[in-house]
Amino acid sequence: QVHLVESGGGLVQPGGSLRLSCAASGSIFRSYTMGWYRQAPGKQRELVATITSGGVTNYADSVKGRFTISRNNAKNTAYLQMNSLKPEDTAVYYCNAPVTIVPTGYDPGKLPWGQGTQVTISS
């Protein structure tokens, strides 16, 4: 069983940057496509970025050009570099192994969910 722990969230001003980390236990991490999700208050959780085991990335239109997903298989860790942050990026961010490779909104994920990390963009 893979356990996921997200970290790196915080409060930043619009236009700022954050780097999120997702630490996964278990040796099978490297075989999964990994993704970053977010859930804003009152909204459904949505998949925003994915990276395959081979490093191919895909992004939701809302974050394309601003967010970068990466992974380090040796460290069982996935990352989300977020630049040019906007108030509408405010959400709890989670990582998981998505069912779909291309982010198109809702995705149920394949693994047990971690606690997420809060990202708040506000001046």
C-alpha cells in the first residue's frame, strides 16, 4: 500500500510562487503515473497536472504555463512548482495516481488520499 504525504503549502501574495512536495511510501511509486489535484471550498476536487513514470507531463488549461510537475523516482517524491499564482489557485492540494493521464476535471485517483496541503493566494 502506498501512503502519500503532501507538504509545501502556505500563504503567498498574487504573483508569487510555491513548490509542493508529495512523498510516497512504497517501492512501486516509480511505476505509477502521478498527479496533482486541488479542491477549492465548495468545489469538486480536480486534477490539474500529471506526470507519467517516463516523465511525460500534461496540464489542465487553468494552470498550463504556470505550474510544472516533476518527479524524483529515487526519492519516491513528486513536486509541483507553482508560479504566477492567482487567488483562484487557492485550494487544498493533493497528490495521487490518476486514472487518466490528461487532466479534464474530476479524477477519482487510485490510491488512498493524503491529508493535502493548503495553498492560499491573497494580498
